[in-house]
Amino acid sequence: MPEICRFLSIIIKMYYDDHAPPHFHAEYQGNRAMFSIATGMKIKGRFPKKQEVLVRAWAVLRKKELLKAWESAVSEQPPRKIAPLE
């Protein structure tokens, strides 16, 4: 699963050839969750509230890039790295 971004100890990843709807995975200190690209909302998993808010803010800012990364990943092509939350 390629890492597409890392910020504030949060790791963002995307699986190759993953199932719909378009989403990404986030990890933080042993916590893992799946987030919707369309809405930025957590789909499933456990994540600390403060870090969840940061991931959601990042997803809204980077939605277009996340969709391009998703298209690459489901086509089994390496997704490009995405800029972190600043």
C-alpha cells in the first residue's frame, strides 16, 4: 500500500486496485481509519478526534489530488505523493 502523504505523524496511504467508493487510509500511533475522498468523512475505523479533524481538513484541501491518486491506484499505477497539511 503506497504512502501518499505524511504530516504531524499521520500517514496517508492508498491500496492498489481497492474497492469503491473512492477512499484513503490513515494511520496514527496504531490507530487506523478509512476516509471518503468525496466528503472527507471517516467511513470506518478508530482515530483520535484531533487527528481526525486534521485528516478531514487535509482531504478537503487536497480532494482533486486525492481523486487523481485514486484513479492511479485502482489502475494499479503508483499514485503521486500529495502535499501535507501546512
